[in-house]
Amino acid sequence: MAGGPPELSPQEIADAVGGTLSWGEGARALDHLASVERLSRGYPEAGSAVVVVPSEQELAPLAGAPVLPGLLVLGAVAGLEGPLAALPTVRVGEPRLALARLSALLDARPRPFTGEVSATAHVHPAASLGSGVSLEAGSYVGPGASIGDGSYVGPGASVGANAVIGAGCVLHANVTVYDGVTLGARVVLHAGAVIGADGFGYAASPAGAVKIRQLGGVTLADDVEIGANTAVDRGTLDDTVVGARTKIDNLCQVGHNVIIGSDCLVAGMTGIAGSARVGDGVIIGGAVAVSDHVTIGSGARIAGRSGVTKDVPPGETWAGFPARPHRQYARSLYLLERLEDVWRAVKRMERG
Amino acid sequence: MAGGPPELSPQEIADAVGGTLSWGEGARALDHLASVERLSRGYPEAGSAVVVVPSEQELAPLAGAPVLPGLLVLGAVAGLEGPLAALPTVRVGEPRLALARLSALLDARPRPFTGEVSATAHVHPAASLGSGVSLEAGSYVGPGASIGDGSYVGPGASVGANAVIGAGCVLHANVTVYDGVTLGARVVLHAGAVIGADGFGYAASPAGAVKIRQLGGVTLADDVEIGANTAVDRGTLDDTVVGARTKIDNLCQVGHNVIIGSDCLVAGMTGIAGSARVGDGVIIGGAVAVSDHVTIGSGARIAGRSGVTKDVPPGETWAGFPARPHRQYARSLYLLERLEDVWRAVKRMERG
Amino acid sequence: MAGGPPELSPQEIADAVGGTLSWGEGARALDHLASVERLSRGYPEAGSAVVVVPSEQELAPLAGAPVLPGLLVLGAVAGLEGPLAALPTVRVGEPRLALARLSALLDARPRPFTGEVSATAHVHPAASLGSGVSLEAGSYVGPGASIGDGSYVGPGASVGANAVIGAGCVLHANVTVYDGVTLGARVVLHAGAVIGADGFGYAASPAGAVKIRQLGGVTLADDVEIGANTAVDRGTLDDTVVGARTKIDNLCQVGHNVIIGSDCLVAGMTGIAGSARVGDGVIIGGAVAVSDHVTIGSGARIAGRSGVTKDVPPGETWAGFPARPHRQYARSLYLLERLEDVWRAVKRMERG
């Protein structure tokens, strides 16, 4: 993919996002995405830019932009005025999904895949490599480990003994995969992620804490993505599991024996303590703490900065600490703001 | 230890955990630990498995297991029925401690120690290595650093100038030990841990913040274990200190000049700000924040997700934010749940 | 700078900190900083030590110290008694700034800069190195990346394709800089920091989450310092930006599209969610969570462990969760402590 992304016509963009093209005659070739903000500050490459405008709100700053993009992809935008009205447009029902599709089509970032094994990569003789594997300088593949076809192991990334890395995985720089960890296909681990460190388990004894060795592993299913410096601990006896397509953001902690379902989103700095269960399709906000042994039902949503201390039923939205149904949480916030009134009323009544 | 853990007889298991064997005639050799959950799903190696059952509660799922283990290690379990009654059992008073002991005896995970220095490890000519040191590919040992007998430095792990690593330490992959850090014996640092980065200290000046260089170091005493991606900052002038046998979980932050005593447990995502003091035998839950210059007395316990803003007396259990004695915290939670009643009562009284 | 820091006279110290020397005749040469605490425990090198005493409070333990330092740098300290009265002193108005200046003058830590490219550093043929660049063993510089004059890339640190590292930067061990990241001059990245990992952006689709590729980069301006294991995500289309002289502590998360101004201080374990804006000179305490798309005005201060969910006006101090002006927060804490009284009063009034 040398030479960057392809140049696309408005029609090709419309087809790619499943949208309706309103005008495209004579339009310039399009080769990158730009933000409304960047356009409103003016920059020379505007003419070949596609801009996604999800709603009227995002449209406003574009009206005064000194330069105009080559194509507008419009969500819930009523009409265009002034110079914008002359631009070719593609109408879509799901602008965010359109942005996602276009971000892949117009991605000019360098691809890490070289299909080569660096001379300074360390591959244990008892490891096995699939076809087209890229091992960067200073990467490490331990005894018995296997790397699937087309996977990439970045500079300084380490794959422990007997670990199994599926096909098409990307392990960014300085990732650590411990021994006995299993990754499905197309798993992405961002830099500094640590998969399979020991769970935090000790038994009390007269001579101090005695470590419970963590003999399980970790299984990350297909299409899981793990953020930078996030840690997923290995299980005590069985594997800690993250289900297919679940995405976990940066600096999260997933404790030992946790089982997370498929299609979840876990935002940054969230901690899920040991043996918790998270169903499918759960969305957890940032900086959330989930207590050990708690179950969060499928389809539940947890607001940012909550602390979940007991089971959350499927499909419910919970918030606060201790977390409770969102309606109750909102009511409790309301009551807390009335506390001054209550205090004064009580004082008044006690006096008279 | 090639070939995995030894095969043990029920009597050897009983001896190892100091328990009472009730029946062992003809029992098969035992070579691994299994979970009740794994057995309840059925798996072929069941016959050579030891299962630890701490209490009646954990016993229930085993009653219907399609396959049976080779030995039950029982805590507070009254009696066994059905097929379970025919199994050899070992009775113990402390099942968690038994699990810890057995996890070491039956640990089949690959041992990292090779006793070899990889050809791609970088050892500065002015560094010194003890006997039987294992340095993995891409590890780094700086000038003046010393590595104690039998210690292991994993792939990509870095030991800074003049750092002192005791005997029998394990530095997992991509660990960073800065210059001037001192580790006792048998210290374990999990992947991505950073020991000795600069404390966060700046002085205001008209030209902006002026860095206070952090000239102290870090001392981790014998048998300390530090979790993945946890950071322990160096002191400003003196060392930041973590006492013997203290265990700190993943993604924790220990600020500069902090002094933590021995035999503490600090759960994941906890931050201890600069110059705080933590006594001996303190247990701190996950996602706790401890303010700078606060003292937590020996034997205290801090509930998960608390924010400690003032001194905690020895032996007390505190919770909440701002943290207070647990009884007070529980009372305040109770009162908060009564807020709706209070609000309605006040409204009612004001009307009538 | 072999042989450690220079030996300085009391007059030279006074000049360096802009203070008033009261007595210096016959004083010994000074070569290091010591803490009051270390002196109060006694140690042999005391005579060549400088001790900074910001206030009377810090003076007390020194009165009984078994050994005396060579020079006292005094802030708001009225007078000295006993043996301390015989010591040379330097009076300063800003003792913390004096400490910062002296910490640089008397810094005996080994300097990482070697000006050499290690034989095991990996430099892509299409990368460019300035003059006097130090590349440690196992470091990595990708295609198209450039490293400015005199910069240092530590063991196992990785600089991605097309990244631009300014002059005089320090990238400690195991740092990861992704492709397309730009660092100004004298930027310091502590070990394990990850700059430029993908922001957390997905679009919902019937087939599960579709990744929004993160095509922007990260810009860290001159003199930024980033703590250990902190992550700064790349922007979706434009750069995530951290302004000049801003310092971010360990284990922080800066989301995609965030723009932080200059001269800010962000304490450890703080998370700033996507697209938030932080003005200039903002101080954010530890363990704070800032919601996405929120704006914190210049000069604002956010208390530790707050959760900022809406815009904070410039210059204000906010606290709590949801964060509010500090005065309101303090009042709400007061009212919460009165809740027991309110409850009892309501009970009493209902009865009578």
C-alpha cells in the first residue's frame, strides 16, 4: 500500500458508505478525511478532503471556513447554504458508521506489516511461525509459542512460552504476553499491554502471605482490542476470558478469573476485580470499578466513574457508588442538591 | 523441572498441606489442580486432578460433575454424598493456604530461569552478575548495576545504572528499573512495572514550573511483589520504601517518598500519593486513593474505592470518600438511602 | 560530568538560589542535598550536605540531629538555637524554588546521554538522527522517523514511523512513541509511557463495533514531561495536543482529541476523556476523571479524586463528583455530616 490510500470519487465514497450522492459532476478526487475544525482554520489540502458532518451542530463552524472540502458526508443536516450548497454531498443515516468505513478506506498511516523477521528478533527454536509473520527488531517469541499467519509483533514485544497468537494479530511495541496465553484471530494489543500476569492471590499464614500460584491462562477471543498499558491477569486455575469483538481501552485492569462476554466496550481506567462476570454487549464507562465476584448482565450499561458492588441485571443502566439503577441515582443526586433546603427547613421548624 | 510437576500420592498431598487423609487406597497419582467449575463442565484429565473445596457453597456444582477428580481437599464441608463419597479426601483447616501450597507443588508452568545470558542481552562492562543469572534476549543491565545470584531479567527488561538486584529476583518482560534502585531478595516485578521514575515535584517560578530533580532512589525489601504496569517513584532526597513481603497489584501508583511497611496487600489501581506512610500489615482495596502526607497505621484496612484524606489509626477499617471509620461510613450510606423519606417528611410538615 | 556534581561554597550556593548568606567563613565544600529526616537519623557525610528548611515545622527534627549539615537554606524560619546557630545559612524567599535549583546543581545521578548509537539499536535506513543522539541497546527508530540533536532513546524504547522527536528529548526505557507523533524540544517521557496509541472510537453496526481508525497524531510541545506508564492517545483526525511545559504524572490517560494548554500540572492516575479541553496553567489533582467534551478554563484547579462532568470556568477551584465549585463542595460535605441530626430531628418532629 505504498503511496498512501487510493483516490476515490464521490460516487465511490457514496457506495462505500451506502449513502445517497446528490451531486458529483466534475468533483475532484478525494484522498483523505478532514475535521470541520481543521477546515475552519484553513489548510491547503482542503479540496481533496472528505468531511463527515453528523448533525447541524457540527455544521455551524464549517459555514465560515476559509477553504472548502471536496465532499460532505451528511447525517441529520437539514440544508446547506452559501458556498457549502455548491459542494457534492452524500447523505447517510449513520454518520458515525460512515466515518468508521471511510477511516479505513482513507487510512494513510504506515502499515506495520513487513512480512519479515528482523535479524534482531529472538525466536526460540521451539517456537513456530505462520506464513507472512512480521517480527520487529527486538521482539521475542518464547519456546513453544506459535504466531499465526500474517500477525505482527512490534519492537520489544514479548510472547511467552507456549502462548498461541492467532492469525492477523497486531502486538504493538513493548506488549507483553505471558506464557500460556491464547489469542484468537485479529486481536490487537496496544503498546505496553500486559496479558497474563499473575492474578493477585495470596493466602494468609503465620509467616506472612503465601502466594497462590496462578496456573490458569488468558483467552482473548477473535477481534478483541486491548488498549495501551492495560493488564489482563491470568486465572488461578482456569483462563480469564474476554469474548469476541470486545474492546477494552487504555489503563484498564481485568483481574484473574474474570469472564467478559462478546461485543462489550470498556472505557479507560476501568478496573474489573477478580472473578467478576460481564455479559455480552455490555458498555462500561471510564474510571469504573467493578467489585470481585459481581455479575453484570448482558446489555447493561455502567456510567463512567461508577463503583459496581452488586449484580447488575441484564439491560439496565446503573450509575454511582455504590452503583444503582440510573433513575435512582439521578433521584439521589437531586435529593443531595436539596439538602440545603432540608437543613434550613428542619432548623426553621425546630425553632418555631 | 522438565516434564512438569511431580506426580504425588494422596498421602503426599495430605502431608504437604498438613491435613488428614481419610482414604487413599488404590488412588491414582495426582499431578494437577483443577477447579470445580472445570470439572462440572467435564474434561478428560479429571482422574489425576486435585480439587480444593473451601466450603459447602463450592461443593454444590461438583455434585453433578460428569467426571470426578482424583482427590478432594476439603475445608468446612460437612459430608459427601453420592459418587463423591467414594473419593479420597484430605481435611484441612485453612483451605486457602492449602491451595497456595498445592499451587506451588503442582505448578506446571514453564520456569523462566535458564541460568544463561542471552547473546542479545546487553550487559554493560561495568555491571556485575551473580552466579546462575538468567538474562533474556533484549534485556539491559546498565553500568555499575549488579544482579544477584539466580535472578532472572526478562525480555526487554531494563536495569539502570548502579541498581542493585538481590538474589532470586524475577523481572518479567519489559520491566524498567531506573538507576539507583535497590531490590532485596526474591522480589518479583511483573511486566511493565516501572521502579524509580521521577517523583512529580516542581517549584513554581515566573518562567513556569522548575523541576525538582529526584535524587533519592527506591528500596523494595525482600519478597516484595509488584504488579503489571505499576509504578513506584523514586524519592526526592531519600528512598521511597516498600517493606518486606508487601504485595502491590497491577496499575498502582506509589508516589515519591512514600514509606510502606511490611506484609501489606495493596489491590489494583490504587494510588498512594507522595510522602504518605503506610504501616505494617495494612490491607488496601482496589481503586483507593491515598492523599499525600497521610499516615495509615499498622493493621488498618481500607475498603475498595475509598479516598483516604487524613490519618487512619492502627487496626481500624475505613471506607468511603473522604474515608472514615467503616461503622460511620455504613451509617452514612444508610442515611443517604433515607434521604427520600426525609425530603417527603419535611415537605409534609411544611405543608401541615 | 564524571566524578559527580561540583563542590560548591556557601557563597556559590547563595548566588545560585538568589539568597542571603549570613556566615560562610571556613565553611566546608558542599556537594549534596540531604533531608532533615536523614540527618536526624545520623549519617557520616553530613558535613558536606546542604539542607533546605522551608519553615519552622521542618526545623524541629533537625534540632536533635546527631550530626549537622554543612549549610542550611532557610525559608520562613525565625531563628536558630543551639548547635544550629553556628551553621552557615542562606535565607531565601522561595525555599521550594531554591530546592529545585539546588537539585539540579547537586545532581549526582548518572546522566544517560552517551552520544552514541548502540550496536543493538535498530535504526531504519530511512530514519534520520541529529548530532549527538544517544540510542541505547535495543532501542528502535522506525522508517521516516527523526531524532533531534542530543536526544536520548533508552533501552527498548520505540519510535514509530515518521515520528518527529525534537532536540534534547529523553525517552526512558520501554517508552513507545507511535507513528506520526511529534515531540518538541526537551520533552521527557518516563518509562512505559505510550504516546499515540489509537483513541477509543467505534461505530455501532449490526455486525458489531466497527473501528474508527485514528488518523490524527499527537503533539507534545516543548518541555512537556510525561510520567511512567501514562498514555496519550492519538486524535481521530487531528492531533491530540499537550502544550508547552505541561507536566503529566504517572498512570494518566489522555484521550483522543484532547487539547491541553501550557503550564498545566496533572497528578497521577488522572484520566481526561476524549475531546476534553484544558486551558493554560490548570492544576489537576490525582485520580481525577474528566468527562469527554468538557472544557476546563485556564487557571482552574481541580481537587484530587474529583469527577469533572461539566465545564469549569477559568480560575475556579472545583471538587467532588459531580465536580462543583469548591465552596459548594465544602458546604455539601458539611451538610452530609449533619444528616444524622436532620434524620433525628425529622423523626422527633413526626412523633410530636
